[in-house]
Amino acid sequence: MFEKLLELHKNAYAPISNFAVSACVVMNDGTEFYGVNVEDASTRAGTCAERNAIYSAITAGYKKGDFKEVHVMISSGEIGYPCFVCRQMISELFSRDAIVKCYSTKGEVEIHTVEELCPYPFSEDDLK
């Protein structure tokens, strides 16, 4: 997965921050969906790599509960983590024990669960 994410960095569109992010979500059936961050001049209309990959899976017909794990890499050379907007989306679609692998471009990796990264999720139950 490391090599795939590193190669995918080339597709990121980050003209403002020069901060490339690549991600992959793996489904329970083994299918992989990829995403990169996409920025624009307004900075609000872009999207993160993790949500880009998740949206691709949803577009392909996958649903909540079909997601197995997520992989993310940032371009700074350090291990990066999903932002809190992405964590919200991950916490809604992935199980609490799903794996989140966070990579550096140097090959380092940290493995967490969704519950570790999102210990107090906001869910549909909070809307009732």
C-alpha cells in the first residue's frame, strides 16, 4: 500500500498549500478506492483525499458497514492523520474497530482503530 499511496501523491491538486495527501479505502470484499486532496482558490470548495476515496466507494454502490480500513499519507515526510472532518465521515461509515493506517513518505506507519482516532463520535443517534 505504501508504494501505491506514494505514487498517488503525484495526482494531488494542491496549488495553494503544496501539501499533497493520498488515501485508499479498502472494502470488506477487498475492493480498493483511491483519493487525493483537491484544492481551489476559495479553499472551501476542495476536498480531502480520505473523503474523495470514500465518496468514490459510495458512488460505486458501497454502503455503511462495507468499509474495512483506510490508509492515508501526507507529503510532509511525517506521519499524517485524517482531519476532523474526515474523521467524522470515517466514524459514520466504518466500524469502531476498523483499521486506520497512517503513513509517512519515508515508509513509517502507525496503525490505529477508528475508536482511537474518534473516541467521542457524533452520530445519527445524536440527531434524535
